[in-house]
Amino acid sequence: MNGADLPGMLPEMLPRLWAFALRISGDQHDAEDLVQRACVRALERAHQLQPDTSPLSWMFSIVHSTWINELRARSVRKRSSMEWDDDFLENVADPVDKGPETQLMHGQIISAVERLPEAQRVVMLLVAVEGLSYQEAADVLEVPIGTIMSRLSRARQAVGALFGTPDPNPRASATRKDSIA
Amino acid sequence: MKTDDLMLMAYVDGELAPDESQEVEMQIRASSEAAELVRLLQASRLDYKAAFATQDLPPVPESLTRKIEAMARAHSAGNLAPGANDPSVPTPSVTSASAPVRSRLRTVPTWLAAACVAGAFVGGLFLRPGTLPLLNPGMPNSGNAAMASTGVSPWVTAAVGYQQLYTRDTVAYADANPAATSKIIDDIHRDDGLALRIPDLSSAGLTFKAVRRLHFNNKPLVQIVYLPEKGPPIALCVTKGAKADQAIASQVVDTMHVVTWRQAELSYALIGKTEGVDLDALGKRISNREVDRLFGDATLEVPALAG
């Protein structure tokens, strides 16, 4: 697998790139621009794609860095959950073949991840949702693997606090549980 | 983040060796804090993938799918045999309700038309000029009309479309590597048979960024990219033109200013947005050889002679 194969792979990767772009940008129009620009950049640099690099991880990396550059260009330091465009998140449950409890659970999981701090949220999206290894996620975000693990641990503690059974010795987690929609 | 936390996460995920697990279990028994962390991490073992798979995301816009397909096809056109495995050009559904209006207006689609033209040639299809406006719904007075009326060559149309995808970011980190560039130019001279020179346009405030070998309709097409002090990159594109020399002509193709001429069996197109750069004057200077050759003659003398 190398850069010469990339053009043929892009259409196949598109749904996942689209979902990732939507999730990190929170806006359909931004996501569309983002994917398009990322694909242009990827094709320009296709020769840099190493045979031992997952093309999907590589594309995620370009989508992410393109988005970070865009945020910098807009002088937006951070996208808080309050800025999230809820247009496509209002109906998070898939009604097909899922019981109401499963739907509710899925909705709560998505909601819990979306409420994480941005750095942790992206790591969760890459590792827990997209199934990237710690090392691949580190490559995507261009941070050390230890940083990925740290962010993941913190993210999971936060999510766990929302989903865990109440501690016999109540802590902050007991109050945060109420925030689950 | 403490190493302990990472060990606890690995423990919860069953990634530790038995002896390491025992060590962690001792730690859990001894520390309520560790026990609490394990409780949280265990509670976080959820099926995120399944949950997000059910997320009701909007579908990939048709317009985006078409653009990426066309872009991929245009990019690989030089590597494909005519008609080989090339799907037919997607007929744009001009009334596609799912295509966001804002995005469509913001993303000037001339490049898409160009890519589709390229794809049509590669695929053995021909897109008649009359079909072009279909690619540009809602913008009847856009560049397509100009393209049709002024008879812009298909390769120029493709090059303009390609150039429209460029932003300053595209070439922000492109270093002009003299050794690699010399090699590319050597290949252009030898393999592509194009005896071109890389003009030094620094006197016009343009910094050379890259030279790229492209193909259009299975013919070599060289793109030389320069970055002005402001605004998007400018490209000088060159291909073979085995016709009589042609004087400089200037036109606007969609939002791009294009200066074309033909000289010594090479067709040139200088493409860019006129933000502080007089492309007409620049085109004249290039065609009159009033600009220096880049990288110094020493670097390129041999390949130039070979070409």
C-alpha cells in the first residue's frame, strides 16, 4: 500500500472521513470543506504515505491538522461543548432493531463523549470509536503515545463517573451522574 | 498523569501479564483511590463503536462524493490507461436536494467541471460544451460561459480547476529542494520532452515553491507553483502545443485570471488570482525571456541542454 493507491481509496474512505470531520468540527459545512481540503492535501502529498502507515490513520491525521489550522485561522482557541451544533445530534438513536434501552444507552455514551474536553474527546473518537491503536492515534495527533494514554485514561474516568454505579462513598461522580441526558 | 493510572487502565482492559495484574490488585486492596479509579475505568468499558455507529449523522453530501471521486480520478488520470477501470463520469444531479446550498456556493465548482472533463477524456467519454453548465447549477453567468465563449483549451480548464484547489496552506511547507527539483526538471526534459525552463519570478514577488509533473489526456503537463506575498499560489502550467506560436491572450475563467500563449511548441498558461500581481505583464516578461532561469544555470544547464 502506498501513495499511488490513495486516489482509489479515497472514495471508499469517504464515509469515515466525513463522520470524523463532522464529529470534530460539529458543523456540516465545515466538515464538507474540511474533507475536501484534506483530500487535496493528501493527494498532493500522496508520495509521503509510507507503506507501513495505515492510509485511514494518515487521512485522519490530515483531516485533524487541517481542522486545527482552520481553528487557528479563525482564532478559535477551543470548541467547547456549548458551541456544538446540535443539528445532527438531536436524534442520536437509531430506531432500527434497537430496544429503547439500547437506544438510550447509545445516546448517553455519545453524549458523554461529546462533553469531554476537546483533547480527550478526539482521543476517544480515534481510539474507542475509530479503533485506532494508541500509536496510530499518537501519530494522528502528533503527540507522544504517553499523552494519548493519559488523555484516554482521564476521558474514561470522566465517562466512568457518569456510567458507574454510585460509589458507596459519594464523590463528585454522584452529582455528575445527574448531568446525563 | 501518573504511571499508576495507565497501569490501572491496562489492568481494567486485561492487557497486563498475570504478575503485573497481581501487583495491581494488591495496590487496589491497599488504596481506596486506586480502587475508585478502577471502578471508574471499569464503568467506562462501553461499546463506543456501536453507540457511535448508531449516531444519526447526515449522509455524505452527494456533492462531496462527486468532488472526491472526480479529484481522485483527475489525480490518477496520468497513471491510468484510457478507459481502464474508469467509471463513467458521474452525471451530476443538479437538483440534488442534499447538497448544501451554502457549501455549493462557497466551493466554486469549476475545478469539478475540469476534473470531470479530465475524467471524461480518460474514460473515453466526451463532455460536450453544452453539458458543462449542468455542472454549475444556479450560476449561469459563471466562468463556464466564459470558457465556452472564449474557447479555452480543455487542458487549461483542467489546470485552472486544479489550481483553484490551492490555498496558501497547500504549499506552506513545500520546500524548494534544489536537488529534487533538478531531478524533476531533468525528467521533464528527458521523459516528457518538454524543453522548458523554470522562470525566476522573484522580481515580481513570487517565490518558487514546486514543480510537478501532471498528465492531461495522457500528455505531460507541468505545473510550476509560485507563492506571492499575499493571496493564493500562482501557477505556470506548460504542455506541448505543436501549433504555431500564439501571442499572449488574457481571460478570466471563473474566478481565476488566466494568461495563455504558445511559443516554441510549448503552450503556457499562467493562472492565478490577481491580488497584487499583474499576470498579463508577468506573462509578457516570461514569454519575452525577460526573467532569469531559476536555481542558476549551473544547476540546470545540463538538463536544459539535454532537453
